[in-house]
Amino acid sequence: MTTRRNAIGDLLRRSAARYPGKTALIHGDLRQSYADLDLTVNRAANALAARGVRKGDRFALFSHNNHAFVVAYFALARLGAISVPINFMLGPDEVAYILRHSGATGMLVEDALLPVAAAAAGPEVAVRGVIGAAADGWEPFTAWAEHPDAAEPDVDLADDDPIQLMYTSGTESRPKGATLSSRGLVAQYVTCVVDGEMSRDDVEVHSLPLYHCAQLHCFLTPGIYLGATNVVLPGADPAAILAAVEAERATKLFCPPTVWIGLLRHPDFDRRDLSSLRKGYYGASIMPVEVLKEIATRLPDVRLFNFYGQTEMAPVATILGPDEQLTRPGSAGRPALNVETRVVDEDGRPVPPGVVGEIVHRSPHAMLGYWDDPDKTAEAFRGGWFHSGDLGVMDEDGYLSVVDRKKDMIKSGGENVASREVEEAIYQHPAVAEAAVFGVPDEKWIEAVTAAVVLRAGATLTAEELIAFLRERLAPFKTPKRVAFVDALPKNASGKVLKRRLREDF
């Protein structure tokens, strides 16, 4: 074992040595100290090793948030095996693609997801575990967690070894496996800790999916690294989040804007004691300015941070701090501690402040590359910078504003329309709870600006009234040609609005 090692599994061991009796993880009725969590991880790692899991093997995790997911993630890291978290909303064909593409030889599955996993897993997935009720051919996870050998496995690990394949959402094409290393992830954790003002005294609620890099790599693992207390919820149910904040006196909470909006609109928001909250975080999309103002009013003691980035950056790239939320509304902030960010033209040359271009990054956070795809890796890293696919503009002070994803820019009547600008205007209407703007094919306009809108409870509004409201705030070519009122916006498990589905539906 090298004396200079700084792998993911080492982070938990160090926290267990510093704070053995401190509560590390809370999940339902289970409360586990750092010392006990460390031993459970060792037992699971040794159980996996006894079943043939070795360094470099790919092992899929297909589950909602729970204690077993966290244990398996760290156990695999201790063996140098490569964890492959899979979106629990995917169907059998999509899961099968990730299993085949990654070459997974093992899989841990939540019992509720067994029908999908069983249909997706081929014979090459030889090591099969289940969280919950046992099933034919799937060994209960409890057998791994109770393995008799609690000694740490002796595996020669290097900081630059691949440690995880984090698959992109694949909204436009087949998902790609971003290959992450311990060295890159630890650099990212340091950025989150320093620029995100994180502390070992934090008590944090983790409700967004751990298969996604935001919750896993911006919050849960940095929390373990620091020795904080981590409250793991199975999902982002607003009532459960608010109850957990009150019950555990949580100080720290991450939610994408859609979930923050859900919390603000929930009747329990004003009934629960949320006075312990001191730090809030959002990402996945820009927070509407009207929602920022509401959070500042209703949670005045919460310091709010915007984390912007991509899976390939593990994921943080830029951060907007608490003292800048209302002075620079809509900004994604400045490059974070271990990141360089530029806005470039089609040839990769930096553009002047105020000019729109593609956002690119250079950082030790960045992935090693796309798994088994050298061509896409070379394309993404052309010129020595990671090309995000996001369009943005940098101001004179180095603050970045994300204009849109390249694929979400609407081309209407020969003019470019940024969907986010139109959404910001819609959110100014007091009757609006949520909104998404997208383009649909149109004979006259090529693409027609279209809005799907969710109203606040009890509110009434017509399409004509909203369009008239927007005409006073937007240029005519930016004003939606059509407004549709819907009960809810389609979202993925990480809270991001699925505009691809809206474009298909409309």
C-alpha cells in the first residue's frame, strides 16, 4: 500500500479514525457511527472480493438512496473496482445498454427494481446482490454487510485509477460513461468544501439521487470526507425533506430549483421548524430570480450557493456565492477553486466579455475520458479544454451567465431565442409556479417559442393574459406563440426538466 495514496476509500477511513463515535449516516431508523460504517464497508468489500470482484471490474449500482448504496459505493472503491451508478428511472433496454457498454460483471439492485434488472442483466453479470427481499439468483445485501472479515482489504490502488463510470443522461443520444478517478474527485471535493463553505459540523439532508454526480460528489462524499452527519432520504419528497430538516436539525440542504419550488409551495413549509438551516445549494438549472427573492425572504438565515457544472467535470465548474445571489441574479458565478473557465468561438478562441460562445473548462476535476470511446473523448477535449456544450457569456468581472444548452437554443424567424430568458419573464407573473420554454417546428417561424406552465394552487390565468404580460417584457420574437397549462413538468430523478419530452409532446 503506497504511503502517498489518496483514494476514495481512504476518505472514510480517515474520518472514522478522527470521529469514531460521531453519527456518519442516518437512513430511516438506522443510525451508524463513522467507526461502524467503516467496518461495514470493509465487511462488504471482503464479501465482494470473496465472490470474485477485483480491481478494475465494473460493478453496477441500481437503487434508490439507501444505506446499502452508500456502503457498496465505498466497498467497491476499497477494492479498486469501478462503480457504475444507474438511473433507477431507466427501462430494461436502457439499463442493458449501460451494463453491456461498461462491461459490468456485478450488480447490486433494490428489490423494487428487480424486474427491470433481471430483464437487463445478461450472463456476464455474475455477481448479483439485492437490497431488501431476497430473490432467486440474487444474494441479499445483508449477507455481504455481515461478512465475518472486517479488516480493510489490502489492494494496491493509485489515485489516477478509474474509480467510477458516471453515465450522462443521454437526452439526445446514447449515454456516455464519464470515467472518474480518485485524484479528480478529491480535487472536486476540495473545491466544494472551500468555495461551498462546508464543515465537519454540517448535518445534511441528501434527497436527490445518489446515482447522480451532484448529490454523490458535491455533497455526500465531501460530507464523509469532512466527518459531517449525513441524512439519506429515499427520494426528493418535499414533505419528507421538510420533516427531516426539523427532526435532525439539519444545517445544510441541496435541491435543484424545481425541488426548492416544491418546498416553498408545500403546506408544511411554514409548519415545520426550519430554523437550523444555514446553507442551501442549487444546481442543474438557473434559479428563477423571483424564487431567489422568495427564498431570501422566507429563509433569511440561509446562505445560498449556485453550483454549475457537468458530469464530465465531476461536476462543479463555477460557483455563485451567497452574497451575490441577488446582486448577480441568473449568474452561474465565477470559476471555482480548481477550475479555469473560458467562453470561446467555434474555433476555440476566447471571445470578449459580453459575447456569447461555448463554455469550456480546464481542471483536475475533469474526467479521464469517455469509457471505451476515444473519438468522443478527443472531440470533448479538443484544444486541451473540456467543451461543455453550454452557451454562455462572461462579463468584465469574470462572472459567467449560461445562455442555454446548444440544443435548447430556439431559432425562431431567423433570430436566436434563449429559453431561459423567456422563462425568467414568465416567473415574474404571480400566478406561475413553474415554467419551461422550448421550440416546436413551425411552417412560418421554423421554430415557434412555446411555453408549458404550471400554475400556483388556486391561481387562474389564461394563455392570452400571460402572452399580454410577456409582450410588455420581451421582444416580439421572444414572446411565446403558444402557452399550454399543465399539471406538472416532466422531470428526471435529479429534478431537471425534460425539454426533449416536452418538444415531443407538443
